[in-house]
Amino acid sequence: MSKEHRPHRPLRSALPILVAAVLGLTGCGKNTAPGADGAAPAAGKKQLITNIGSDTMVNLATVWAEAYAAVEPDVSVEVTGGGSGQGIAALINGACDLANCSRSFEEKEIADLKAKRQLEPREFLVGLDALCVLVHKNNPLEEISIEELGEMYRADGKVTKWSDIGVTIPGAKGDEIIRVSRQNNSGTYQYFKETVVGKANEFKLGSVDMNGSKDVIELIARTPNAIGYSGMGYITPEVKALKISRKKGEPAGAPSIETTLDKTYPISRPLLMYTAGEPAPHVKKYIDWVMSEPGQKIVAETGYVHLPKQ
């Protein structure tokens, strides 16, 4: 892939801060309960913000948490992944303050939150992401349409071999397309299903379903016949992000900050944080910082797309 087609910046290295026992965290319920006053903690104790959800966002959220520790040393933001669905489930059950999501709440999830906690989800747009379609770096393919991807991934799709779309991969064993996907609790999986497979359709059986974006990248990097999808912030030099068009023969766009902001890249999506009802003051202060210039600078530095400047 030429330099102009690479994502804005490579992903900055950051290890997730693991939550050892989410349900047992002291103070989580107090932070999320209606009417929490956000008062300063007792001497020597930090206010805790538990942040669970999207694997697409986990590295970004970890860098935010690390940077915020320098801004607000009396607040500790603890981050773990698991997928958008897991973050939403934790929020519904009162086990976290913030759910990171690469998809919106579904109607059933809204109803479950209302039934269980008598609260409605509050949504915060904290960034954007170009969903990248990735192949091995030696794959000669440079672009693909959403139509062709649908034929690869949809249950009734006709494309099963690289030769079906006129591609021969140097060093590949055989011609079969190895479809890499995500598990169904992933917001990335849900978005790909809606935009590529189709809401009314099902995925073709036989894909290799990975737990996280990093796993997707690593598998494609060592598998010449593979194709998969991941957030832009995870791309490495060992894989190639394809240009995408809506239909074969139409102009294709490469994933980048510019093409996401001007909407010429057809499979970009919002990155979201959710709270149950209005957030406690110290949680709202953190969200405001994430959406501020320092927080959005981190979005760009970690390979995602900052919010449009107002």
C-alpha cells in the first residue's frame, strides 16, 4: 500500500489496564447511582471510573486513562475490553460507569436498562473510525467493493476463491479465501454485518472468528489467503488496507482521517461512550476531557479519527 493510503498514524503501544474482578470493585455502584454527588474522596483514596467494552477502543481508552491520571491524579480510570456487548451488559447490570461501544445501543438493551435500573442510556460521541478491510501484504489486490465483500461473507454469496475475483496471491497455498471475522458480541462484527452482509442476511459458515482486533491483524499477517476487517488504529505494515467502493466500478476510497471526515470512505463509524442516565460529576468531567482538544489529539495519535472541529 502506498504511503498516501496508509492510516494517519501507526497505533501507539499501550497495554490495557485489566479489571481483575469487575463486579467486586469498591465504589462502582456509588459512582453510577442516580444522584451521586461526585464529592472528593477521603484522604489517600481515589475516585474510580470503571470503563468496559469495545475491543476496537480498548487501546485508545487505555491511553486516555493514562493521560488523564496526570491531569486528575485523584481519579483512577480502569479500562478493560471484551466487546461492545460486554460493556453494555456491564452498564445494564451496574458493574461499570462507562461502556465503550463501536455500535449504538439496541432497542432491547435500552429496554433492559430501563427495566433493571430505571435509567436510559446517555450517548457521547468521542471519535470516529474507518473500518478497514485487510489482506496480507503480498496480496496484489488494491481495492474491493462492498458488493464483492458481501459475496464473500454472506451465506448465499458466490465468491469463495480468490480466482473468482481474478486474484492470484504469490506464496499462497491453494486458492480458497480464508474469511476472518469477529465474535458476535463485538460492535465491529455488528457494524460489518449491517453494512456489508446486510441486516436481513447471515454470515457464511466457516469463517475464522477472532476475539479482538489485534488477533485479526496477527492472523491475516501470517496467512496469505486471508481477508478480514478491523479498526484503523490496529493496522501494521504486515497487512494491507484495501480501498473500498460501494459498487464495483465506482470510485474507491482509502481509509484515512480525511476520507472519514468528508464521508468519501463508505464504511466509517462512530466511537461511543455510554452512561446509565446522567453521569456523576467526576465521570462527566472525564468525558468532557476526552472530547476536548487534548483528548482528541490522542484519538489522532492512536490512529483513529478525531471529532470534526466546531
